[in-house]
Amino acid sequence: MSNPTPPTASISAEGKHQSTEPLSPVAKRVLLASVIFFHVGAGYALTLIEPARLVVGDVAPMEVSFVNPAPPAPPEPEPPEPEPPPELESMIQPPMPDLPPPEFPVEAPPPKPPPPKPKPRPVQHPPTPPSPAPPAPQQAAPAPQTGPKTVTAAQVGYLTRPAPIYPMRARRAGYQGTATVRVLVDASGRPSQVVLQKSSGHADLDESALSALRAARFRPFLDAGVAQAVWVICPIGFALQ
């Protein structure tokens, strides 16, 4: 046997304690079964409710076409102007013709004086360059009237022969010739005076011949065994080979 449930007490609205008797086990089971059945039934009823269906119909495809605009309507012809009545035609005067503009006399400008004619320039001829004067040959010294006598170079002989230098300018120009030089040889055989007797025709050749004989040495001229000064004639030739 189950133990009887002790009685419970409740408080009424007036604040007084009321005693209630506990439910029997059978009543508790019935109450629990009814609650479970209520929940199951409510859940089953919810499953039976169908949601509203959304019906989507087939959408027709959209077609786009370009339509040419209609040609513009031709302009309406303008109505003809009404002709004036014959009475007004006689009153209407024809338009005056356009008169030409008045002409004003234009004075012509005075003629310009002709430009002065340019004076002819005098023709200037280029100055003629002066022709180069030929080199003046050195004047041969006159033979002394008195003093040492004149001999040839063979009669005296050389201790140091003259060595003339052919000038480069004369060589390029092709100058040739023979210069005759008078040399006063003292008693010791040294040339104490050099004089051009006959020019070769070219100053460069003459100067080279004089320089060569100034550096030459002669044998003393002996007369009766005595050395004395004499004039010696020395030709110096220049020739291109």
C-alpha cells in the first residue's frame, strides 16, 4: 500500500488558510495522459496545415524590335496669294529701277618723277703688280792701276780649296752660272779682300761664291824667293746635274 499523500494547505484571497486534499494516483495519470495527448494532437494538426503555394507562371519572353520612324509628311503648299482686283492694279505703280550711284570726279594723282638714273661707276682696273726687278749684279771693281799684280789661281795654288754651297732657292729655281771673283791674297796666303769681277746672273750664286773664297787659303806667292801680295782670279761655277 502506498503511503497517503499528506494534505496540502493553500491561502485564499482573504488570506485564510484552506486545506486541500491531494490527488489520487489514478487522477495524476489521467491528467498526465491528457496533457500528452493534447500536445500530440496539436503537433499533428500543425502538420496537416499546408502552406500557401506560390504559383509562378511561365513568363513570356520579351521581344524588342526597332521600328523605323515614319517619314515626315510633306509640307503643305502655301496657298497662292490672292490677286489684287483690277482697280488696284492700275493704282499700283511698278517699282522704280535702281539708279546707279552718282559718279564724283576723282582727281588723278600727279605723276611721280622718274627716279634718277644711277651714275655709272668708273671701271676700276686692278693695279698691275710691278714686275720684279732682276737682281742687280754687283759691279766688278776696276782693276787697280798700281799695286799687286794679277795672277791666276793655278799660279798660286790652294792650301784650303773653296767649297761653295749651292743655295736651295737657286737650286729649286734652276739657276746656273759661273761667278768670277778677284781675291787679294796677302804675303801669308790669306784672302784680305774679295771682289766680284763678273756676276753669274744670280745674286744668290754670287754671294755663295764670295763666301766660299773668304774661307779659302792660298799658297803665298813668291817673287824671286820673296812672298808678296797678289790679286788672284778665281772662277766659281754652279751647275745642276
